[in-house]
Amino acid sequence: MAGQPGFFDAEERLRWLSASGDPLEWLRAVVDFEALRAELEAALPRTDRSLGGHPPWDAVLMFRVLVLQALYTLFADQAEYQLRDRLSFMRFAGLTLQDAVPDAKTIWLYREQLTRAGALAKLFARFDAVLAERGFLATGGQIVDATFVEAQRPRLTKDERQTLRDGGTPDGWSKARTRQIDRDGR
């Protein structure tokens, strides 16, 4: 497991994903996202580039990120995380390991701009229509954002534990202390 990474490790993983039937690779091949470019760029106001700043993200790349959000029920923070973490998401969006990834705020702002322009619903309707033309129905999946937090264990005396087992409330406990203890937990 430990060792120097090889030159072709990422390509090997992507080949494996392809051989395993990566649905995102299939989706990218079926849908011509470039056909949406004109509508995307018309809906996105661009600032004067002579003032400097970060160049805008590619409109088609960002729409693919929104498709990932819709398919996998992701908030912007999780979309950013999954784009950094999952090779299949990177490939679908058109990113490589060395590319920068749009941050959560950028993803959120992009969605908001398209929504305010009234273009987001139209673009997804076109996306769904392309899938329907090919005999497919877009349904969402779900990636669960699991955050594990260790619960603080109550420090109970032997007498307090026995009183709780018997269904009572130990002497001297306030209402707040009573609410903090799970009487049914084992």
C-alpha cells in the first residue's frame, strides 16, 4: 500500500471505473453539454475582465457540477468535497487531479445566477428532454453526508445507575440533568 505513486495510477483507476460501467461517463457521452453553452453564457452576466480578478469558470463545467448536485442530492459544500474526492465526478465535470475545483460559494452563486435569470429550470428541462429522447429518465440518487460525533458518556455513580434501571430519578437531579440522560439507552 505504501510506496511511491506511479505515473499512471489515476488513469488506471479511471479505466477500472469505465470497465465497471461508470454511469457518469455514460451520461457525459449521451448528453451534448456544449449545445447548452450559448444559453448558459447568455444567462450569466460577466463583469469587465479588464478590472482583473479570477477568470470566470467555464459555463459548461459549472452546469455539469449542477447536474451532479441534482443527481446526487448534494449541497454546494458536499459538491465541492465530492469533486475533490471522486475521480468519476472530476472526469464528468471535465477536471483532472491537477485542476482547481470550484469552491462551494462559487457553485452556490452560479446556481443563484441561473435561477435569477430564469434559466436554470429551462436548462434542466432541456437536459431531461435529451435523456427522454434517448429513452432514459433522470432520477436522483443520494450520497449521505455522515458526520460522526462522539456523544459524551454520563458519569453516573453505582447508586444513580441502579435508580435509573429501576425507573426512578436519582435524588438531587435537576430537570436539566434529567433531560440529558438517555434512560432507554444501553
